[in-house]
Amino acid sequence: MKTILKSLLLLFLLAFSLQSCEDQDDVAAPADLQINNFIWKGLNQYYLWQADVPNLADDHFGSQEALNSFLRGYSSPESLFQDLLNKPISKFPKGQAIDRFSWIVDDYTVLEQELQGTSKDNGMDFRLSYKPGSTTELVGFVRYVIPNSDAAAKGMKRGDLFTGINGTQLTVSNYQSLLGTDSYTLNLATYDGATFTSNGNTVSLVKTTLDENPIFINKVITSGSHKIGYLMYNGFYGNYDAQLNAAFADLKAQGVTDFVLDLRYNGGGSIQTATRLASMLTGQFTDKIFAKIKWNAKVNAFYESEDAESLNDRFVDKMDGAAINSLNLSKIYIITTGGTASASELVINGLVPYISVVQIGETTVGKNVGSITVYDSPTFGKTNRNPNHKYAMQPLVLKIVNAVDFGEYTDGLKPNYEQKELIGNMGVLGDPSEPLLSIAISNITGSTAKRVQSDEKALQAFTDSKAMNGIKNQMYLEKAPEGLLRSLK
């Protein structure tokens, strides 16, 4: 997508934008409305559902003065942003608002870091579920612990349970305030398959600036004549693409015959990284369409007219000048849960037209839309950002479909072999006996799958740490197209 044509197009757009002098975009907003003005104009330009939000219509405000009057009606940038999103309740998915994932921050430095896997974190990745028989009380369980984190230093491990924070029971109304602080004390619990009971133990955790390498496990499992590559990959962070490519070089050198990609806790990330991962898994489809990008009507029409190739995302054989290490797979096994979202779903959906994809675990989140980072600048990119504030938006601006134009999975991608994670039998990640991995290995080798036998009822999921963060549940373009503001009006 980074072609010479696109670079020339950008120069044309920037030059063309200078010719517009009567448009309201050329009238500076008052100092007290700079942030609100940026929010409205950025959403008016790029928001995927711009045409469905009356207050974002191109002709809704006849002048900058009229727009200013509207913007003064909001007490904070956040309230304006939320009010401009497409929020009507949809019949799908699951009765939730159409836009569940757009985001705004008051410090783009933090946003940029988190999109690359750096955040303030104690290292405990967890899920929250409803307690049996309750619609308000929650229980948490640890899914994995990030190495070299405070949680790792304190001995936290997969499967640890907690029902309270600082002595207060977790509920649907207090979990964000209790878990959102920089330090807190977990009240640990045990579970007998029916009831959670506090065991009196506590662990105090502190959040620090932490880099999470998304390559959590990379190994080869030998079973009979099969050399099964296993990669547990927890986030599409572009800063680790070179390490991901190196991991595939190691797998390739070991002569893997089969492959299991574990995306059960992967909330998403970079579209470019997703394309590169798909190219590492295959290799025989270079330059074929992996995915197609669809913007709102006015942005999409512009690209269709001026640079239609920019709407295609293709398999690649190089990244940053280096050859991609590819496995040339014709079949893949992918593990998912209700925490698998965004770029993870893109990989699954993008591969389906080309190779056999066997999905194991739980139905995914159902996020088929992506975002870009929108800054307060003349082009909405990083160049010449407004020095008076550090607000930035991460609004949904595009929808992704695969090579055969399928992208309707807002109810999630359903597994071929369903198996929920059970607290009483979580297993060790990467171990062949871990329940979900065991199903994949059994399918590969042709042996009888050892289904999990338990009287435990699967707990109803509420949310997880990546979804709570918001930024870690995104699918985004690494670089937003710049220079379209005035040229489209």
C-alpha cells in the first residue's frame, strides 16, 4: 500500500488543499474550542458511520460560527466525542451499540506506546466473569502473567482466582475503579465447581511501565511423525515484527509439518502486522489480496477514483527490506476464545479463501472494523500537530473484508471444535495436555481428542483486561492517510 503513486497522490492532495479558501475548514476556531473543533472535523472526515450521524453531515453547519455554537454545548472533549459516535442499539451484535470500539485519549504519547505493547501494567492478564447465580458480582482469573512484571515477581500464575480488591467484592459497577488504580491488593479465592470462597490470601500489585513481547510461546511439539509448530501470540505490535519473523525462521529450520496458532488472548493490533503474519504462515500467495479496506463513502469514492490499489492489502514476501520466513502451510489450526478480536479475526478471515483453517475453542469477539490515530493537525497526521494539547482519537474508520468480500462476522467467528476454558482445568499454556491445544494436536495426529470432562459450568464472561484497556482491543492502520481534509469537500 505504500506505493510511489500514493506518495504522488499525497502531494497532489496537499497542493489542492491550499486552493480552498472559502471552506469553513480554513476559518480558525477560537482558542477554547480548538480540541472540540478538531474532534468534529476529524470525525466528519474519517468516521466510518459519518453519513449516519446527522451532526456530522457535511452540510449540517453552514459556517464555522454555526459549528462553534454547537461545540460550545459540550463540557468536555470526551462528551462531544461520545455524542458524535454511531450509538443506536442494533439488532446485532447481541443488542449492543453499533460502535463499541472508538476511543479518545488526552495524551497521544500514551496511545502510541500502548499500540506498540508498552503500557502501565502490573503484568497480570485476566478475565472477569459473573459469579454463579449472580448478575452483579464478579470473579477474576489470571490467564497469563507477563515475564519480568510485578505480577511475575509476586508469584502470580495462570489460574489464580480473585473475588475482591482491597477487601471489596468486585461488581459490575466498581470493577473499573478498583482495577484502574496504579496499585491494589487482590483478595484471592478458591472454587469447588459451584462456589467461590475467599481463602484469606492477598497479593499486592503495582503497575509500572512494561513492554509486552507478544511472542509468548514459540516451540515445536513432536508427536509421532508430526513436528507441530506452536505459537502463542498475544498482540499485533509492529515493534516486534522482526522478532516474529525470527521466530518463524526458527520454526522453519526445525522442519515443522503442522502448525497451531494460539490467538486465544489476542485482542488485535496492527493491520500491517496481521498481513505479515499471514504471509509468514503461507508464502505461496505473494501479491494476492489478503484483505480489502472499505472507508466511509466519501473517502472510499476518492480512493476508488484516484488510487484504487490503496484499498487492497496484499500478501507480502518482504518486510522493511528483509525476506519474510514463510512456512507455506495449506492447513492451520487456530485457537480462539471470547477474547480473540480485531486483527486476530482478520488473520482468520483473510486466510480462509486460501488455506484450510480449523478453529478451536470459543466464538471470537466479532470486530470487523478498524481504526486510525487522528491527530489535531492540518492533515490529521503526526506532522505539525497542535502544540496546545495532546488529544488524539482512535475512531473506527474502516471495515475489512477478505478476498472474496466476506466480512460480516459481528457475532464473532465460530469454532469448528468448541471447547470453553474451565477454571478447574486450565492446564499449562503450551503443554500438549492443555485442553484446547490437546484438541488441535489430536486433530493433527488423528488420535482421539481428550474432551474435557468436568461438572463445572462454564462461567459467563463479562470482560477481560485487554477489553478494559480499550487500546489493546484495536485493529488499526500503522499510518493514516494524510491530506484528504479539504480535497474531499
